[in-house]
Amino acid sequence: MKDLNSFISEESKKKEKPHATKKGAGADDKKYVRLMEKYKRLRRGDREKANKVLEEAKKLAKEGDVSGNAKIAGAYI
């Protein structure tokens, strides 16, 4: 049976590891998809806010690290 100190040290070691991304995924993929989801919800109610979110997503896609797969996913949302 493990004692409390070894259990806590194992948990902290797990948290220290960097998050593994899928091969070919961009660093900004999650943020881009979230912006596109937010745009989808806003476009029916508030067009002005929706357009601002869409412009932000387009800027991120152009200047950020967004993979082609994330762009396709955003298009299907």
C-alpha cells in the first residue's frame, strides 16, 4: 500500500508533463474551434457580435497556428 507522500508526488509528476497534442494539430486548434462554435450560437441572435467573433476566428486562422483539419471542422460547425 502506498503512503500519502509517494501518492502526492506521483500526482504532481503527472501534472508536470506537457499536454500531448495529436500529430499534425496546431497550437491554436482548440481556440479556433471554440470561436467557431461561439459564432454559430451568436449568428441567429446578435449579428454584430457574431461578425466580431467570426473576424477574430479568421484572424486566428490566418496569423495563428491552426491546422487544416481544424479549419475543416470549423466549416462543418
